[in-house]
Amino acid sequence: MSDVGIIDAHVHPDDPALIGAYMAAMTEANVHKMGMVSYAHMGRTPAWKSLGNSNPSVLAAKAAFPDRAYAFGGLNHYPALCESA
């Protein structure tokens, strides 16, 4: 696509099964490393989303591509939000 490297980028990986697709897209776009940032899911389905964040996807990316993925985990705020509602 381009000979210019991207120096600052991140994604919010939503599904651990899609980590390979993220990395393939990064390679195609000449992105050498990427920040993988967790975000709150607020109890949506499927079951892994009920953990309250996308930490499983972030950790899967870091484990599969340790030299290309930077992991930024997130807290699970969902229980506190449910208690205050």
C-alpha cells in the first residue's frame, strides 16, 4: 500500500478470533507495531464480552505477536455501573 511507516496507531480488538486478521491488515498497511487497547463491553454477549472489557483479545494479541502488539488493558467497570443504576 505505502512505503511510509505508520508511527502511532491503535485498535480496540473485539474478538480474540480476529487477531490474525488484525495482524494481516497491519502487514498490508506497512504497520510494524500496534497498540491493542481494551475497552468496556458493558455485559454484551458473547460470553467472553461479559468479562466487562476486551482484555482477553488484547492478551491474545500480545501472546500471539509479542514483538508487534503493545497491550493496554482495561478495568471492568460494569459491576459498579450496575450497582449505581
